[in-house]
Amino acid sequence: MINRILDFSMKNRWLILVIYAAFAAWGYWALLHTPIDAIPDLSENQVIVFTEWQGRSPQEVEDQITYPLTVNLQGLPHVDVYKRQPYAESRGVEE
């Protein structure tokens, strides 16, 4: 099978070159006319966690949810930046 393809290609070199040139021109045309409207996000991945506990004070939320969560998140591999920010009604953890 491969021998027949090679024999055909060798006997019809100009046909193969024309087919190649047609595909190359089509690819170049597609490159120029393909719309690109997305800009890739090159920033690092971020995880933002908001903690809420209805009916509890912000201090209880901090002590019972946010602090244990932040302590456990600090041990994760590949974490570059870690910060904890208190919010007015809820607490948040940003990684």
C-alpha cells in the first residue's frame, strides 16, 4: 500500500506539488481570516473563599471557620501568595 502511494507520488511529482501548494495557500488564507477575539489570561490562578455563618458574630465566624480554613490552606503545595482579609459581615480567604 505504501509502495503504491510512493510510486504514484514519484510519477506525478507536479500533481503532488500543486496539491501541496493549494493546501499551503488555503492554510495561509485561513490564518489571515480566522477571527481571534479572546485574550488569554496569563495571571496566576486565584481562589477566593468567602465564609458566612448566619446568626453568628464576625468573631465567631473568624474563630470557627475562617481561621481553621486558613491554617489548612497554608499547607497546600504550589501556593505562592496567601492573604486573609476580614470583611464587614463575612470573612474571606484569598489564595
